[in-house]
Amino acid sequence: ASIWLIPTLNEHARNLPFYVQEVGRTIAGEKYYVGRKNLDSFEIACILSGGIDFTYNGQSFTSNKDTVVWLDCRYPHTFRSEAQSKAVDCYFVHFWGDGAIRYHEFFKSICPAGLVNFKSTERIIRYLKRLISIYSTDSHTPLKEVAACTYLSNICLGMIENVQPKSDAEPSEPIRNIKKYLDTNYTE
């Protein structure tokens, strides 16, 4: 069954570098369609089965199992069940925050289409399931919000790592800026 959770955000959550706006799992039939624009949110969707036809950044593409998509929902985008698929199954999270904006700027510089094919989506799915678990309960403590922030950060890092190979080279300027921001604002 589909799951759609919309947490009530407190001021503490909104001040974190990443915070969840919506999280869940969509299991939909062949006529599934979503179109959005002007939404202050990023979405990461991990396709478990079926296929989705996306239009984003003026490009159209189809994603299938083991594809993870990172969209900036401020810009027009649509997705629908792929013509050959009878059903679509995917985990998703909508999120926002200063850290999310900076990570996405870097991600966009190395992956303009926003689409990454993974050898294994196991790690991304594990973090998405943890987010669903956090928001499936009624108590949202500051500790849970920090944990959610960490899971979102790890999901975004996984997206970047799957596009850019690891190296011993000096981190790029956007990554140095993100690290500086987090060190300045979130460490003692």
C-alpha cells in the first residue's frame, strides 16, 4: 500500500541544514501522473519497479528499477507511469533547507539531468525507510529531526558519490563551502 507522511515541522527542524517536508512510498497504476512547479522543495525518488517518464529541465527521459531521481521542484516537471509499465513502485522524499540547497547546487553542476542509475539502491532505500519510520510515529523530538537531517544528508551524498567517482583530490569549492557552513553552524 502507498504511504504519504507530512510531518508537522517545528522551528528546530526548519533551522537544520536538511528537513523533511513529505516522505513515503507510491504504488500506482498505469495512469499515474504528477505535475508541479514553484514548490520550494527538492524531491528524491527511488524507483523499485515499473517505469516513470519524466520531463524536467526541458528534457524527457524514462527511469526504471534502480534509478534515483533528484528534482528541484521550483522548476516545472512532470512524471507519469511509463507506457510499458502496468504499475510503478517508488520511495520518495520531499525536503528543503540551506544544506539541501547547497548540495543540490553541486549535484546539478555534475548531473544536470538529475537522474542517477545505481548498481544497488539498497543504501538509499534503507535511509528512505528510516525516514518513514521516524515520521510514522506521533512524537517528533529534536533528536528525531537531527536523525532525519543526517539520513537526508547521506541520501544526497550517495547521489553525488554515484555521479562523481571518489578521488584523493581536494574537495571542490561547493563541498568546501558546505563543510564550512555545517562546521560553523552545527558543531560546538
